[in-house]
Amino acid sequence: MSNFPFPPASGEQPPYAQDEPRRVLDPTRHRRAPILEALAAHSARTRAAFHIPGHKGGRGMDPEFRRILGDQALAFDLINIAPLDDLHAPTGAIREAEALAAELYAAEDAFFSVQGTTTAIEAMLLAALRPGEKVLLPRNVHKSVLSGLILSGAIPVFLAPEADPVLGILHGLTPEVVARALDEHPDARALLLVHPTYYGTGSPLETIVSLAHSRGIPVLVDAAHGAHLPFHPDLPVFPTFAGADLVAVSMHKLGGALTQASLLLRQGSFVPRERVRASMNLLQTTSSSYLLLASLDAARRFLALEGRRRVGRAVRLALRAREEAERLGGLYIPGPFRPELGFSFDPTKFLVHVADLGLSGAEVERILRERFAIEVELSDPFNVLFVISVGDTERSIALLLQALKYLVREEKRDVPKVMPFLLPPEAPLVISPREAYFAEGELVPLEEAEGRISGEAVVTYPPGIPLVLPGERWTSQLLAYLEFARSRGVEVRGTSHPKAHVVRVVVE
């Protein structure tokens, strides 16, 4: 299925699938940036402001910070006064900007989030589910899903995503797994998917959405890493194009917006727009950052006008980096994961498997930081992930390849390290996350938690996927895996203790 809603270049025909209508955006409309325009007009005509924020255009703040940010940016750090509209009840510039974002991503509605995709995901669950209702979801969800489960009171039914035993990572769900879960849980009220995954794998989304809709339930998608997908035909399909009902998108990750700026998209009849708006209003601050709102508006314009060209360049740079890295030897550069199962692939998620060098991902991350001043997206026990985006250049890719060449030639160990575990074990769910969150608890050392019901999430970073959720029972296998993860340089975080040396458990 094509991702292109844009007019083709001269003489070029975009590869539309037969079931995808030719949706063409009006470039004249998308040259506008309503929020940015409103901010500029208001800033130009205002002589004095007797409202918050109290720094008043930067004049009342630390001089060094003012110099770094610049007076123009600080002049746009405003609040929801009448000329600038109100995120909680938009009728002007924000409403128009949200409509343009919805049009860009082929949705009926778009809701701006100034609290990242975390809030968008929480709002999805809160809007689609009620206390005690079941939601089907893969195990490799972000920890924000846990927050949404606690807020909504929904009961998670975890499904097994496809595992990659070589890389030691989890990918997406297959239609067969989803169909079986729908048969086993006919009372499920929603299906939540991660598409694409942090590592760039897309699920066979059209088939899965069709399955869920045939059972009368909506499909919610965490597309945090998918803002760029509509702008290249070879990337995984964007979720709304496949019929997904609610889609959370991190525009700040790969769409060109400022950090913490995200979208929640809605379409179809399963979840009413009023309920989505109410959920977003319940969770979002009333002090909306207009810098973040303007960056969402500007990012939409940038992608509408430049996305096809800039994402195309990012894909070309990524393919070149992969090809040249493979020639170095000693590195495994994985390509598409099991396409025969319908999985798709985002090459801009440049994953490098470093186990054959005898190094852990954390060791490689440290070497790249200390020797080359290169920062990576994530490292895990076996891999390092580099994100190649619209902001990359030939120069940045050349520097990365130079660093990888050094690793192969100078840092390879004689004996590869033995990997005692590949994938984290599953934890049995005993009570709901919400019940565990509100239950009486006590603190115990992690090593004494075996057999107890967890009262908090314990998460590995990155990518922020919980190993244990509130309501799940600690097992010896889980404790052993955490010890292994720490030995490989993975950061383990808890709530009661920043490194999870002490954890909260439920008093039974």
C-alpha cells in the first residue's frame, strides 16, 4: 500500500496500491502555518503584556539563558490568550493547524500533544477502554502503555511478538497470533499495536486491522517512530492508511518538531472524537507551550512540502551506510525481518549487531562517545541503533562509517562474549496493573522479590519497555535476566529506587 498522499513530481507516478485512493494535498493550504502566523502577528502588534509568563519575552530571566535561546523564540513563549486560541477548546489557529495535520496523515481528526506521545498513548487507552475491559497488546510496549492501563483500569492480555534469536529483540505481531487471541478472548474491547517498532519493523497492519474490525473492536497504534512513514513508498505503511482507529505519533522523533511535540490521530466510528478530546484535556497541562504547538504546525508544513524529498534522501543515506558497513566485515547489519510473514522494514533505523566483535552494545556506545563524540539512539546487550533522519547529511554518515571502520579494525576482541540469555522471560499477571498500583505495598530488596506480586514497573532503558508490570509476579528467571542485563551495561530503572535495587511489592 502506498504511503504517498502528494502530487507526483513531473513525469513520475507514485506507486499507489489499487485499494488506495489518490489523495492529493493542496500545497497552497499546506504552505500555511496558522499557529506560527498567529504568534508572529501577535508579537508584532503587542506593546505591553500584563499576563504570564512573567519573563515577558525573556526580559525577566537569566541573561545567559536568554542569549542562548534568542529573543524571537522567547517572544513566542506565550499562553492561551484569545488571539492565540486554546488547546483545550480550539476554535482558531490551533483548530486550523490540527485540521491540516489530520489531512496530512489521512485522519479525520488530529489532537496536538505538548506532553509527548506518552500522553497521547495514555489518552488512547482512556478514550477506548473502561475499567475491567480487556485490551490485546504485544509484550514489547512502551512504559506509557502501563500508565494508560492504570488510568483506564483496562486489563492487559499480552500477546507474543515474533522474536529474533540472533539479535535478541522482539518485533511485531503476526495476524495468526492476533486471530488466535481474538478467538480466545471474544470479550476483548481493543487491540493495541506497536508499528513500527523501535528497531524499525512494521507489522502486516492491513490484515491485522481487518481482523480486529471484523470482531467489532478498534485498533490503537503506538506509531511513535513513524512520523516519516508516509513520505517514501518503501517504508512501512502509515497506520491510518491501513485503517487504524487511533494513532499516536511522535512528531519530535522523526517529524522535525521540538522534543515533546506529538500528535494523536483519530478516524472511524469506534471511538468518538469527543471522547478523545476529553481524554486529552484530562491529561494535558492547561499551560500549553506555544513553542511546542508552533513546532508541530511548522513540522506539518515542512513534511507536506519537503517530506518526500527529505525522507527520500534519508532513506538513500541509510541504504548507503548499510552497504558500506557490511563491507567492513565483523558487523552484522540486519535487513528485513521475515518478510514472508508480512513484516515490513524501515532502513533508516540502522541497527548494527556487534556481538561478533566480542563487544556489548554498551561498550560500543562508550567507545563512539569517547573517541568520536558520536551519540547513538540506543545500545542493548548485542546491538547499537543509529537513527538516520531528515537532519542527516553526507558528512554525518561519513563520520559514522569512519567510526565503525575503527571499531572493526582496532576494537575487535579475540573471543566473542557468551550470551547466556537472548530474550527476557515473561512474568505472570496475577492482578490488574491498576489494582496493584493502589494496593497496600512494602519495599523489599530486589533479590528478595521472587514470588511476590510487583507493585511497580521495572524498566530497561532504552527503549523503555517494562520487564515487570504492577500486578505481575516476580520469578527467578526475571531476577536472573535483570542481573544479566546489568552485567551487559543495560540501565535498569525502578520507581522506588532509581536503579531498582529496592522494589515495591504488594502485601498479600
